[in-house]
Amino acid sequence: IEQYCSMGFFYYICKILCLLKKSITVNTETINISNSTLSIDIKTDEILFFINTDDECKAQLVNNKEILIPCKIGQIETNIASQLTSTCENFIRVGKQLIINKMFVQSIEGDTISMADKNNEIYNVCANEKAVEKLKQFLGK
């Protein structure tokens, strides 16, 4: 027992614990959106929603950041399903134009979905009422 209680033993235990601590990371997944012209990695806990525009898709991120992605919402949906494991269920397709991260949904009124980021900045997105009703049932709101 005396040999295990020496300062050297505790020094090496502390070194091992420090190394282990550095290798442990928070389980934050990223999604990669790529095509022939670009490749973007986005942390899933920073994504509020994806919305289709005319020729591209907009990713609305926390802190009022936006990324325009030259692809359609269907490709985003495919990437979510194929790349994410633990956070895949947080993303919900709402109608033809929208994918939301349910972790940021604050309220739903009519065809408007109100979302708030970590700084309580409010974002409102609209979808057709039928899709919003399905979302409300799914979320139990």
C-alpha cells in the first residue's frame, strides 16, 4: 500500500485524469452540407431551422446568424437522416418549405411557429396551417 501512496503515483493519476478530461467532449453533433462548390459543417445545437427559398436553403442559427446553402430542403432532410444519430429526432419537417429544431420551439399560434435561441432572441416562421397542426399534435402543444 505504501508504494501506491507516493507522490509519484498521484502525479501520474492526475496526469491521466487531465488527459482523459481533454479527450471528453460534449455530445454536440455536426451536420455537413456539401455539393460540388462548397462544404459546410454546422453544429446541430446552433440550428433553429432550415427554410427553402427560391434557389437555395437558409439555415437560421443562434445569435441571428444565417447561412445560405445552394441546395433544396430535401437534400438537407436527407443529410439530417443520414448523418445525425443522437439529435436526429430534434429536426422535424413542417410542410414543403421548412425543417425546425424542436428544441427551440416556444409557441405555435395559427400558422406561426415562434422560436427562441439561447439568448431569448425570437424568430417567427410560417408554414401552412395543416402542417402546423400536425406539428402541434406531434409536440403535444
